[in-house]
Amino acid sequence: METLIVQPKNKEQLTALKAIMRALKVEFKTEKSAEQSYNTEFVAKMKQSEDDIKAGRTTKIEPADIWNLD
């Protein structure tokens, strides 16, 4: 058999698709997307870090100095 990957655009579409599959007795399983599985606070920090890198707000550390960060 084949595996279908369905990507509903909103909760209404998701509900309708689940109802159709149940009515047709089609087995299905759900998985959260990557972004949903992470803590929202963590995701916000990662996005901020990416923005900082793009804006050049970084600090360069030489590998030899990694243990001397006092």
C-alpha cells in the first residue's frame, strides 16, 4: 500500500479529513509537526539567535580559548 501525507491548512480541514477517514474505516495516525513538538519559548529563542547571526550580533571565540572564558 501507499502512505499519504495530508497537510490541512486549518483545524476545520483537519477535522473534516479525520471524519472522512473514520467514515471510510481507514486507519490513520497523527504526528505533531516539528515546530509543535518543541516548547514555544525554546523556538522563540532559536529564532532570535538566527536573527542575531544574520544581523552580525555574534562573538568569535578561538578554539584554543574555549576553556578560558572567565
